[in-house]
Amino acid sequence: MKQGIHPNYREVCFVDLSNGFKFVTRSTVQTKETTKMDDGRELPLVKLETTSETHPFYTGTQKSVDNLGGRVEKFRNKFAHLKK
């Protein structure tokens, strides 16, 4: 690889702002904040609004539009007689 043209690839701590869940992975993202980990390391910090710990798709709390009884249900009722 050419020297001096690639971004710094290092360990970074990501934190979910809604529940405080933290995970460490490698990234090239540039941050101004750092955080002190339990093991004493100081890592760059990236704050996220949602992660797999809080996103409805991953937590199983996602609601299907078909089950809400809205427009889809009205459409199905209107054209139910055409269904074979």
C-alpha cells in the first residue's frame, strides 16, 4: 500500500444514546470525542441514535402495516369479493 494516503484504521467505541449500549469495532471514522473503556484503553467515541440493541426490527417489536387495520385493511375489505 502507498504510505500517507489511507485513513487511520483503528479501534473505535460506538455507543447507543437511547440505552448506553457500547461496542468496539475497527473503523476509519474521524471523531473529536474519546471514552475510557473498562480495561483502561482510551478509544475514539462515536454516538449513535439507534443500534441493533434498540432498533425495532432487531428487537422483535416491529409492527407490520398489514396488521394495523389502516389503509391496507380497507383495501382488502373493499376488494375481497374479487379474490378467488
